[in-house]
Amino acid sequence: MKKSNVFEILKKLRMDKRPRQIIAGFDGFIDEVIHVVAIRNDKNNYQRMAKIKDFADKIAEASELSTNIELVPQMIKIGGNGVIMAEALISAGMEVNYFGALGNPDIDPLFLDFAQNCKSVVSVSQPGHTDALEFEDGKLMLGKLSQLKDISWENIINYFTVDDLIDLVAEIDLIAFTNWTMLPEMNDIMKGFYKLLRGLPRKPYVYIDLADPAKRSIEDIREVLSLISNLAMETNAVLGMNEKESKLIAECLSIDETDITSRASELRTHLDLYAAVIHPVKGAAASSKNETYWIDGPYTPTPVLTTGAGDNFNAGFCLGLLLDLSLKEALYTGVYTSGFYVRNAKSPDRNELCEFISNYNSG
């Protein structure tokens, strides 16, 4: 990173501590992070299965036979794309109003600290559960989400008067719509907020993460992309994607572009967005109306935790936007927030993020 970028980013991170107002959601999961055993040495020691392909080969070998696979839980933590992104934004000093699945009628004990750190919480259902199988080259998220069917616009607005909800949205700097893939009523939620956002005197940011829509039909994906384009007319709408998601969305829009930065540019233009962002493991690309960038990130081949890395990127990128950093600088706050997270298994606070950026660019 150029010294001028480092200086400007650190200046804003250290000086601009005004908390922005955020609505985030709309999920909630109990994440059980798990290693898959390749070789069991003794009762206390094992060799972890390192690559997803190793796991896939093991499963394929069991076809028409059978096999035994040992799973070793590493930790149980709060999860969900919305929850992890919100937690990272709170760590960065933002004020979050969270809508989602943290327990109902009472908040699940695992989410109590998170809920207390939010400015406000609306929880309409019990959380889902994810078995997150972690490998060195990625993760497999095995979700159980029947509870999430209760996350709907109808249930959310039961907690507000119309005037209270209008007042809340009028003060918001950013709304994060995450995990569309697992939330069957998310389209109605987006439509509900769209009606409240129309005609506001200032345009808030809206950040959308569809979260691996591969299991949804092409028709469903095209429908939500149309909704996102509508939101973009009333807000500064940003679509965030990992590399796999960007390829799928491009295919749905008949965009054939192998270069990541060019793909981001074409997706932004096609959907008429404020920006399109693609974040592979080793860096990130973003395109706005006047700028398109690729940057390298602080990649590590030996992450401590990868579940939540993309959500931390989303939070860091949004932090950059909210601090009025340039598009390129916001990419840096995204990759460095994620880079800190995968090394430390937690989101950085503002001082930790500054220290990590300084140390990584001290050479």
C-alpha cells in the first residue's frame, strides 16, 4: 500500500470517531466451528484434514460402500452473515440496530453480549445452527435453518409504529441486507425498506450480500437483482460478492468476463449500482461510476479462523465508506479488517485495526 494511502486511512480511523447509525440483519446462527480428522494419532492428538478436496475425495470413496468421518468441534460462537458483520461494525465504533434471529421470545444466552452491545435489537425467531467445517483453503457451511422462516417484514413491523420505523430509517447512514440465500422472505423485507427509503433528503448506503446464492433458481436471483437496482435509485447501493458469487451473478446477467476488476465494473454498470465489490481470498476489487481498482490483501496461508472472514471484509469496507474514504481506501479497510480477523479469530477495534495496518506496511 502506498504511504499516502496508509496515512489517509490511519488519519481517518484515528480522528473520526463519530458513531454512524446502522441497520443490519437479518439472520442469526449458532456456529459450531469444526475440524475434520485425517489421521487420529492417539486420544489427544490428530492430524487435521487440510484441503476441501481431501474431504471431497474421502466422501467420494464411500460411494456404494460406507465410511467413518471424525469431526472435532473447536468452538461455538455467534454466527450469521448479518450478526458477524454487525459485531465487526460495533467493534469499529458504529451504532447498530440489529434485526434478525437471536432468540424469541427471549434472546439466546449465546447472543446476550452481542445484543447488549447493539443500540437496539429486534429478534423475531430462534437462531439457526451451522456446522462450519474449516479447512486451510476454505470452509463448508452446513446450515440448519428451519427457524428462519419467521424472519419476515410482517413480523418485523409488529415491533414498531409506522412513525417510529420512519424516524429510525431517516437517521440511518447504512443498511446491510445479508444472507438473502437463506432467508426466503428477504425480498419482502427489502421491498418494505425500499418504500421507507424513497424520497429521503439524503441517500444512505445500502450494502447487499446475497451469501452464496447457488442453491436459488436463476429466476429468483434475477428477481432480487432487479430489487437491488430499484434500491440503487434511492440509495448508494453496493453489492458485495466473493469470487464464486460474482461468477454466478455474472452468468445470470449474461456477463462473460473472466477478469475480476472488469467483472466488477460490468456488474456495477448493468445494475446501475453505487459500487460493486468482489473479494477473493488474496485481495479485492471494486468499481464505482468513475473508478475501478484491484488491491492485494494481507493474505495468510495459515488462518486461525475463516468462518466470518467475508463478513469482516464487508464491515471493514463499509467502515471506510462511512468515514468518507475513497473507494480504494475502503477496499484497504475491508481487507485489513478481514486479515486481522482470520489471524486473531475476532474483529478488530479501531486501535487494533490501525496497529495492524501500520505493522503490515512498516517495511
